[in-house]
Amino acid sequence: MSQEEEIVAALFAAAMGGAGSGPGSGSWDGFLALLAQITRAETALMQLSWSGSRRHVWQSGVPWGGLGEDVVERMRSGRVYSQIDLPGADAGAGSAAQPRRALLLRIEGAGRVLIALRRSGSDFHAIDGRQLSNLTPYFGPALNGWRQLCRDRAQAALDRQICGDLGAGWILFSASGQVLEVADGLVARLQTVAGIGLSADGWLSLPAPAAQALRRALVALARPGAAAQWIVLSPDPLVQLLLEPRHPTGDPLLVGRLRHGLSARAQAPERLSAAFGISRSEARLAARLCDGLSLSEAAAELGWTVETARSASKQLFARMGVRGQTGVVRQVLASAVWLEGCAADDGRGLHRDAGRGTGRIRNAATGDRNC
């Protein structure tokens, strides 16, 4: 592979969002490190922006603030500049002591990318400038693709966050029941909610009844034309798995759609209060009713008398505009109060929580392999 081909390959690998920081590693830092290595630059810098959005800056090598904005604004798109012909302030006296090469490209969607190289000592060779010039036809497609990929990943992160907030997720199983892939964050949630773990070699750690139910479902799904199987992984709190065969890539996989119970008492009373216009004490009562407690059980847990709970419940029903406890439950469970703000995400979407070893579904109580 020629040096030009190496640089172009690194450009598209970075645009596809790889990880790492070494030369050609599949990140913008890696792309710049390779570019600096091939052109013998001490610093390789990239600035990317679209109209109305924040500027992205990456660099490899000796820290450098880059070119001044007044200089960049006067650069022509597609031209490779040296330190002696950069417009404005950076073309002044003494700039020859810092050999530079810079390329500005304006890209679709009011975007702009600047690639700049800097070194000390001897000047760059002509081939170094050509390495930048050769990138001109590739930057637009690569960067627009990268931008769309960032948007898609942000939307996927939001989808994952909402699924997690609602207690939903997915697991891909092999035909033998080994976990191959799992929704991001689901393993931690299952451990917290129901004590369901995942071994390093990819087997769910389940109580004996659930492990047996999963084993029976796997046997049933091995038959041609088998219907989807419902498995209760935990009765309290409820964790239910809908398991069915899918062959998206031709491989015999089992797709598990999972939902676990949500606890209204885990919600801050202030959150319920703000969502439904009720007092904090009414929110505490509503949470217990939604979690299945009777009025007397809720009173006991809150340290109230039954009469106090009954009086508070009447106020609660009136404020929420419902007729009784079932109305409270329906309104809270169908509301958006469960949805949290979307946290930052790495955008990968699929998370390899488990290896592809040889093992069996474990009985959490004994450590035995059940299948």
C-alpha cells in the first residue's frame, strides 16, 4: 500500500469512528499521527466546524494553537499553503523559522475543515504538500459521513436510554443459550434489579427454576416452526424474557426481548410531585400504590395511621383527577416520569459483555451448570 493509500484509508477509518490513538488506528488522532509520521511533521492539526455548531479540534504531536481565525478566513478552499504564502498575520517576519503546510476545504452543509502541519528546522518537501492536496476529493464524503454517523449514534443512544428507563432491553443467545451480545447497560441493570449476573464466558446466572425454564425454552425452540417462548427469569421483581429465533446474518441466533419491573418508590418524591402537581407526602403514597401495596400496607410503611392514609388518598385522587387507586397506577405507569435525561454515550450501540466460551447456564444457588 502506498503512503497516499495509507493516509486515505486512515481518513475513512477515522470517519467510521474507530478507537485508539496510534498511527492509522481508526481515530482522528490516529489519522493525524499517521499524517505527521509520513510528512515528518512535529504537529498535525485538524479543525472541523459547520455553521451554527461548535468547532471540533484534534491534533497529534507537539501542542499548537493552530492558525489564527483571521488567517483561516482568508484562505482559499483547496489550496495548500506554506508558511511564506499564508494570508495575513501568519505570513509575517520570522514565520520561515516554523515551516508549515495548511489546507482549507469547504464542504457540503456550510462545513469547513482545516488541516495544518508544523515542524521546526528544515522545510517540508514538495511531496508533503501533495499528501495534503491528494486528500481534497476524499475529505467531503468522509466528513459528511462522519457527521451523519455521529447523529445516528446520538439517536441510538437516546433509544437505548429510553429502553433502559422503561426496563426494556435485548439479549442475543446462541442456540445453546450462551449470551453473545447484550444491550448496553442491561447486565448492570439485571444485577441491580434482580441479582441476575453474567459470567465471563457468557452464561446467565439464574435461580434453579428460571434456569430450568430457560433450558426448556431452548429445547422447544430447537424444533422446526417453534413459537416464541416466554420465560420468567425472576418472579419478584418481575423479569420476563420473550425468546424467539432470528437469523439476521444467516447464523442460528435466538433474540431475547426483556422487560424488568420498575419501582415507583425508587423515584424521588419530588419528581412525582412535580410531574403530577401533588404534594411530597401524596407522591410517597402514590409510589407505594403503584408498587402494588394496599392502602393499609402503604400506611404501615409510611408510619401513618390507616385513617391518615385514607384521607391523603382522597386528596391524591382529587389532585390527579382519578377515581381510585387503579387510576393512580394507570396514570403514573403510563406517564413520562420514568424517562430520565439522556446521558453521554460512546455510540457503539452493541456491547460485548460476554465472551464466546463453552459453558452452561449456571444455577446461582449452587454454581452448577444446568444445561
